Amino acid sequence: MSLGPKRIILPGRSTGVPFRIALCLLLCAMPGLSQKAQPEDSSLPKYDLHTETKTKGIVDEVNLLPVGTRKDFTELVFKNGADKVRIYVSPQAFQEEMGISFTKGDEIAVTGSKVKRDASDVILARELVKGSETLLFRDEKGNPLWNERTGK
């Protein structure tokens, strides 16, 4: 008779079950772990300090359009000779909070980043001069001054 440790095996239980469960969980988790992180909304143009430019003109159109996740982004369009210049300003909520509005015929001067969007040039406004007011929409690095979640 042996007095050493005894191993008790319960009926219906296998010692390989915990291993199989762990292996199954690992195999199920692998595809999720190997996926790349989703990029930010690629339809939202990014400010580029290297393409900063200045322009001025008279507002011909004021439009609200969807940009990224926002549905209320203000676009100003003015004519510069034969060309139309499109300027993305900010979400409507930010302008309302600041008491800013634009109408056809406003004379403006814009400092902003010239970027491509849908194969055409757009200026992302950082600073805009309207009459005697200087309006800031982005900081010196081009980051929006509004809350990107609320638009204010």
C-alpha cells in the first residue's frame, strides 16, 4: 500500500477541460486583438500649418454642411476673381455661443490652412477679420477652439 498523495478524478470531469476553455477563449479573442485601431473620421480635414495662407473677399454664399460627425459646419464661399474660395469656419453652435453670424455681402479677410477635400481646395479658418472684429476659430497650432463633441 502506498501512502503518497492521491489524485481523485471526479466522474465526467477531465483534466483537459480548463485547458480547452482557455484555448477556445484565446482563439476567439485573437481576431479582435489583431485588428488595427479604426482611424479618425477621414472625411474631416486636418489643419496644416505648412499650407497656411491669407485671402480676402466678399461672402457670396453661407452654407451649413456635414463635415465629419458634425451636421452644422459653416462654409463661406466668396469669389476671388473667376475662382470660388470655400472656407470652413466652425460648427454653428460655436458661432451662436460667440454671437457670430455671416451674411451674403460681408467683407472678410481669412487666415487659414489650404487643404484638399473631395478633390477641391478648402481653407480651414483659423482667424477671420470681419469689419473691425477679429474672430479666432483655432489656436496658433490649428487646433479648434470649440469642443469637438458638443461643437460649442
